Amino acid sequence: MTTEKVHLTGAKETMLLTLYSRALHSRGPAPLLRDPWAEQAVERIDYDFASLRLPGRWPVGAAIRARQFDAFARDWIAERPQSTVLHLGCGLDSRAYRVDPPATVRWFDVDHPEVIELRRQVYPDRQGCETIGTSLVDPGWLERVPADLPVLVLAEGVTMYLPTDGAEALFAGISARFPGGRLAFDALSRVAVRLSAVDRAVAATGATLSWGLDDPGDLRRSVPTAELLAEITTPRTPGHERLPIGIRAAAAFMEPFPRLRRMNRILLYSF
């Protein structure tokens, strides 16, 4: 089998954390998320995954999060089979293959050019799915996406790596371009962003986190029409019972306190 050499650093390298996590979980017993594409991708990449020093909680955590975003996509497509999906910071996520949208859905996988190039080498072409190689903070890339249909924006594991002004501008640009849609992303609080510096897996890549969101209502500063549909904390995420008991206990303790439970959650908005 031909393998692809990987030379990525910083935030781009963190995509290998989630890829490897999904592959490990998928290979395990009774996986919450079957991801044979991730398993195959890991085999095709020439990279020392052991160097990531992956904590034991990551595989199941990555599967739980990915499954929730897959559910957002499936629900959206069931309601709006003629629409656009923007998969931002797609990395080597196989979501388009797992969700398998119909031909009436325009699906765009968006990430840095070098990431998209690697993606094209690892995954086969898929009809109806296009790739865009760009920095998300470059506003020009949106002009490459037709704006005549409602849009679902999926940004899993992405927003915290964006600069504060870049995140705000990205969301504002999307909401201004499309006639309406939904925006799904996982968000850390500003305190959690600062604490991320001690996460050994993230630190091993050299990545730094910048953008945090404390109050979900603060998104209206950049997207005035945003309406919060769901704020999903760890105890409310399907599959959370598979997390290590220490993580579940900590999450249950934090749940009654807004500042604590909002350190890490998944948000879904309409706009």
C-alpha cells in the first residue's frame, strides 16, 4: 500500500489527533461511531501517531462529538434535501462518506490547501462533494460557494483555533451571504482556552487556542439574527455514559454552574 508522508504543524496537525482517535475507537468493541474510512486513512499516512501522546479519553470523546455533528447533518438533510453544507476545518474527517448526502445537496469540505491536498490523496473523489483549500479567515473563499440555497455550517474542533477577530468575521460573512441556515460548532469558554495550554496532546503539536465563547448570546455581536437552538454539554451528549467515570463525575459536578458547564459544549444556531 502506498503511504502519504505528512508534514503538518500547529493547528493543522491537531486533525491527526481526531483522525487517530476515531480510528482507534472504530476498531474497538461496540464502537459508538463506525468509521472505516478513518481506519483506512491512518494506514495510508506515514506518520508516527504514537508521538501524539493521545490521552485515553480521546477516542471515545472524539467519537461522541463526531456522532453528534453527523446527527446535525442528517437532520438538516432530511428537512432540506436541496441545500448546501459547509464542512469547515474538515481535516481528514470522513463525514461526507458517513452521512452519504443525496446528489441534491452541495457539500463543501474546506480547510488549508496542504490539508486538502493530503485529503485528496487519502480519500477517493465523491460526487457532489467539492473541496476548497483556503484559510478560513480569508473572506474571499466564500465567493466560490453558490449562495442561492440555505446552508448548514459544521465547524467541529475548529473555532477555538481561529483568532478572535477571524472567528467573528467568518460567522458574519457566512450569515450575510446565505439566505439562512444553521450553524453548528463546539465552543470553549475563554477560561477553557487558557487552560488548554496544559493539554499534553494539543501541546505536542505546537498548536495554540485563541477564540472562546462564554455566553451563547454573544454570537449575536457578529450574527445579529442568530437564535440558539441547542447548547449540548457533556452530560447531555448521546453516548456520554461511555466516557471514563472521572470525566463523567467532573461533568456532572459542573453542570449546575453555567461558567463551569460552558467550558466545553456543542452549540447549534439558526440564522
